[in-house]
Amino acid sequence: MSFTTYYMHLIFANIPSLFSSDLILYILPVLTVSILFFSFKIMFYKAPKLRGAK
């Protein structure tokens, strides 16, 4: 078991049974896409303006 898989197992093992496994399958992709969206937004729209080379 890899390092990341081990910690994900610890995190998801502590989630109470109120969350079904189906709910996790819907939340994780939405979370991933939102993180990617905000990362690209910060990189392209809020990046510091660089001076052009002379």
C-alpha cells in the first residue's frame, strides 16, 4: 500500500457510516474539478503581470 493510499484509508475509515460510498463517489470528482478550476483561475487571471523582455 502506498503512502497516499494509506492516509486516504485512514481518512475514509474515520468517516461515519452516515456517508454512503456512493456519496463519496459523487463528492470526490466535484472536489477535484473545483480545485482544478480555482487553480487555473488563479494561474491565468490573478497571476502577477510580468514585464516584457527588452
